[in-house]
Amino acid sequence: MYNKEVEEISQVINDYFMGLYNGDINRLKQAFHPTAILWGDINGSEYMKSLEEFTTAVSNRKSPADNNEPFNMSITGIEVLGNNAMTKLHVPMLGNNYHEFISLSKVSGRWWIVNKLFTNISHG
């Protein structure tokens, strides 16, 4: 059972990664619950967006794929507790070195990202 849950969660995170990397808003919306909130900081500046605000920002920027950046996003950890899970991700893209905690919940039999908490850690 645990391996099945980890596999399903990994697929949701893959949708998130592919949506980010390719600027694919539909793929992002497949991964995020419609009420998800994104919190973090980028180089010390506070960041808080709804899913709609986030997908609008993604659609208005050049994607990492369009910039010919290598795909280096990875899952560095997954914890599952019942119908809730936490993943730790490394998401280097667009000149940033993001580290993220992604919370997921299983709603009506399907895993969704419900919260993204992140920061940019400089390469230096």
C-alpha cells in the first residue's frame, strides 16, 4: 500500500515538474488542488499566491524548456501519513536554486498538491 501511495504522489510531482519546466498550465492544474496556496521567499522577498495567480505568472514568463535549460528537478524526500504527505524537492530553474516543501492530501481518492512552501538558496 505504501509503495502505491508513493508512486501516485511521485506522478503528481512529475506533473508539477513538467508543468513548471514546460510552462504547461494545464499540467500544473492537474497537480494542484484549486484552493492551493503558495508561500515562500525569493531572495528575501515575500511571495504568496493563489493557484490562479501562480499559473498566470507561469504563463507570462519564458519557461525553462524555452530557455534550453537542463532539466534538473528532483524529489529528495517523501513522507506519507494516512491521506496526507510531504515531499521535499530541489527545483533549480530560471537562474534560481529553489528548495521546496510540497504538502499533498488525498481528496476523493486522488492526491493533490495543497500547499507549496519554498525558498531560493543562492549557489554561492
